[in-house]
Amino acid sequence: MLRAQLLDWYQANQRDLPWRRNKDPYSVWVSEIMLQQTRVAVVLDRHRQFLQRFPTITALAAAPEQEVLALWSGLGYYRRARMLHKAAQVVDQNLGGSLPTRPEELRNLPGIGAYTAAAIASIAHNEPFAVVDGNVERVLCRLAGWDATSRSSPAALRRNIDVLASQLLDPRHPGDFNQAMMELGATVCLPRNPQCLVCPIAAHCATRGEHKTAPRAPMLTREIAYALSLRDRNSFRDILLEQRPATVSVMPSMWELPALRDASIPDQHLRMQVRHAIMQVNYSVRIRTVDEDEVPTLTVAAAGDRRWVPLDTVSALPLTGLARKVLTRAHLFALPSQPGRKPVESAQQHPTARL
């Protein structure tokens, strides 16, 4: 009864998401990787852009990593993009360009864990494997009346959740059932103020309302400042950017604005102030307009490559999310008119000047 009620509700109420319009394994795979730690509203347009530029696994495998990262810019957690790219190369070189259908085979690919493997296998190939993300876990805990804050035996709770998910799974329609559970958690069985009155499986729920959830770790706060430095050169306008070293653990090889030595900026020099969150840190970011001749004295020495980049090629670079946000708010960033535009290192009409 629960299965039928949930599937009927899903067929009538599911959101129109592009990766649900067909069962293409590649599209499902890209969506699942993008949706990790990222809201659906953000992924919608980025998924379309990504598949427009890389319509097949072979096309993704053949692309330079910097181009893949450029299209990923703003989604954060860039290791996801790197692993997606590496996995595409493995599939193209060793598997004839087609993803495996079984979870145990999918898990052999870089960046694909148990959850993603089960999602691809069930949604794209109708394999009977339960998918448990954070939303589904919340639904299952509420259905069973389990206290999700208990940390006395988290492994036991996790096993119970996995067992219940497998027991409830509809073996005839596993892909739709998994997506229905995820949809229910995302739109009805919300973390706060769950919509129990319209829940299609409320009659089976032992909780019917909010249940105890583990408290989130407190966010840290930090103040930082960056330089926005522009110069006019012939008929081009350049912006000063620097590349993070490939050896750093956070956002290696990504491009960002130069950091200022002093985070306190006089009001008359303050260009803008933005908020930006990365993992467990909330950053208060101040941006100062810096003339070219002021760069050496006002900015921290670059740890990696620093260069003047033609402004109209910046969108082809893999920018950090913060750099992308600042340039967008300053009306200095726009997506390239044609997908797949070459990175600035290859754009011969706009040679870059290294510092």
C-alpha cells in the first residue's frame, strides 16, 4: 500500500527536472554528482550547460581539465568535477564509452560511491537497489520513529536505515520509487515544518511531525579582503588574477582575485562587501579597487601564477566561487556566447601577460 501511494503521488507531483526526462545514464550521473552539497535550483541551469558543452562521456573525457573546471565554477567542491572527468576518461578508454549498469561495477570508477552507484543503477537501468541520501534518511527515520540524534550506536542506526530502505523499495519500479522517496524528503517531509497534512504516506508514519535531528556544527566566521584590479590595454580590458598552486588541498589550480595584505579597508576605497560560505566557514569579504601600480604594496605575494587576463576570456577560466560571485556583482563576468570557448592560454587573439 505504501509503495502504491507514494508512486501515485510522485507521478502526479514530481518536479520537472531535466535529468528525469529520460533515463540516460550519463545525464543521471552528472546530475547526481552536481547535486551533492548543491541545491537543485543551482544545478538546473548548470546541468544544461554542462551537457550542452559535453554531450557524451567521450566528449567529456576528451576535454582539458581546466575547461571542465571552468564550467563547474560556482558549484563548489571542485574535486567532484575532477573525479567526474577522470571517471569519464576511464569509461571512454576502457569501457567503450558506456557506464556499467551494476552498482559494484560503477563503484570502481573515480568519485562514485555507494549512493551514486545505486542511484545510477536504479534510475537509469531499473536495478533494484535502494538509494539513501539525507532526505531519504530523514523520511525513513520519521516513518520508523527513530531518534536521529542518538550517537550511542550510529553504525547500528545506519544499518537499520539501509535495511528499511531495502524492505520498502518497490522491486518493479526501483528507479521511480527511489526518486519518489527523495522527492518526498525534498518537498514535503522537510527538516523543519514538515507538510504532514499532504504527505501521501502519513498513515504509515510513526512520527507525524518534526523529529529530533543531530545539531549542526557551528559555523566559523572570518574576515578577508581581495583586490579588484583592472587595466586598459589597446582595445582590451584586463583583470589581475592569480592561480592557486596545484599542491594546495583546497581548490587547487583555481583562479581567484589577489588577496590584500590588510582586511580593513577605508570606506572611500571599499568597492563592495559580500558574504561567502565555504564548508563550515562564513566569510565576510571586502573588495577594494586597486590601481596597477598599487598592486605590489597592497596585495599579498602570489603563491602561484599571477597574470593579467583579458576580461572577455575570464569565463573560460576555472574561477573560485568567490571570484565568480564578485565579478558577477561587479558586472564583469558573463558566460561565453559559444559553449566550449578555448581557455585564455589558448586564445591567441588575447595573449596574457604574466607578472
